[in-house]
Amino acid sequence: MIRPWVNGMDVTRRPQNLWNVDFPPGIPEPESAKYEAPFEYIRKYVRPVRATARSGDRTGVRWWIHQRPRPDMRAAIEILPRFIATPTVSKHRLFAWLQNPTLPDHQLIVFARDDDYFFGVLHSRFHEVWALKLGTRLETRPRYTPTSCFETFPFPEPTDEQKIDISTAAIELNELRENWLNPPEWTTTRLLEFPGTTDGPWSRFVVDPGARGIGTVRYPRVEARDDDCAKKLAKRTLTNLYNERPAWLANAHAKLDRAVAHAYGFPVDLTDEQILERLLALNQQRIVDEKPATKKQPRVSRAKTDDEFV
């Protein structure tokens, strides 16, 4: 019932290595109480806040469960070893891999995909230009709004070879970034060990389970080798990297952009305005192409629920 918790600053800066008590949606109080230490912590510190909050508990979720637990999102990402996230608001439009069983904060937009092709298209110049144009802003920082930035974005329709090229470029970009963020000479991998069950969120890390399915979780975490390394690592953030944009990073993105351009059948040297024109034309054409299939379908308007996500 304890999981790593990540917010936007963990993506744009350095991981804070914060953890959260997380009773899954729908778990009854008697069952939660069997996990004595986390349950008592929630009862002592969270229940009074939930009981006295001015807004009240309008979601109908009981006090030992997160107020907006997003069960659909959880179900979609629980089956994946990793998933993609981007901060709602950030100076640069950054996408990063998060490893399960990480619990994402509400200020992260989550994509329930674990393939490098999808990551590559999202981190290409084509999606960035589209998202910056169609997103909103918070003061001077762009905001990623899924309804306008993602749902309207026309993905390419690549051949198998083009999909491999995009995936390869995306893998290279991510590996180069990770090596810069956590140089092996400054970091070490520490195994955190604690009890876990084979039917819980830590199942892929459980070793030597007993008859009840309880074993030892061995969870690898990258840490600084020493205090001196920690001070140097503090400056190694994605925001600082993209502020500096060294040649190797620009080259990796250029390789990715070429691969995505080829998948679209676009020239590689388009301006931002030309990219928007071509993507808009593709978006409009797909709307036309989809009309025959949806023409006879009645349009039903409904309010979105709190559990909907990208």
C-alpha cells in the first residue's frame, strides 16, 4: 500500500524520492485496516483534513482512499512496466518514462503506452509545434491540454520500417538523456527491500514468495554515490539540459524529427508554420474520411467524469 509518487518537478528537475500511502479504489475499510501502519497514518493525518475541508468530500470517495483516484487510468497503466508522462505546465514540452508502480500526481498528463514509437512521435518537433499552438498558457509557461493538444493531433501512419526508425531514434534520445542525467561515475543503484505480494502493484519486483504470495520486494533506485556527487547531480535536470541544448541533444532530436517527417511524407526542413499547415490539413482530411462511418451515428453529449484521462 506504499508507492513512489511523482509530480511535475520530479520530471523537470530531480526525483525527490517521495512515497505515498495508496489504498486502491474500492477497497473497504476493514481490509485497509489490516495494513496497520499505513492505515493508522492515514487515520491520524488525512482523515481530520478530509472531514474539515471547506469544499467537503463531494466525490463520495471514503477518507482512506485518494479523493480522485482515477481508477480507469490506474487500470490502463497497471499492466504496463512503464508509461509516458508530461507535466501539465512546463517551460519545455518534455516527455519522460515512469516505471510502475509509480503513482503520478494530478499535474502530470499520463499516456498508457509503453512503446518507443509512441514516445518518439510525442517528443518530435511536429507534436511539440502542434501542442504549443493549440495548448493554453499559465503566465509565460505553456500548458498541455489533452483535449486540444493530444486528441486533435494527427499521428502519422508509418510503414513497419518507418516505425522502427522512429523507435530507434527515440531509444537513442532517451538513453543519451538518461546518461547525462545520471552519469554512472556519479551514481549507484541501490536495492530497496521490503515485504510485498505477488498480486499487488509490486508483483514484478517480488522474489521468493511464500504460500500466501508474500515475498521480498527488491526495488532498484538510482542514487548519488556520495554528497559531492549529489551536489553535481542537482544541476543535472531536464529543464537545464533543454535550456542549454548541447549539440548532442540537438542532433538526437534532429534524427528523431527526420524519422517522423519521413513517416508523414513531409520534407524535413519545414518551418513551424508549414508544419502547422500540413498537420491541420491532415487533421481535416481525417475528419472527412471518418464522416461516412460516423454519419448515421447519433451524437450524444455527456459530461466528462473525474476518472477520464488521456
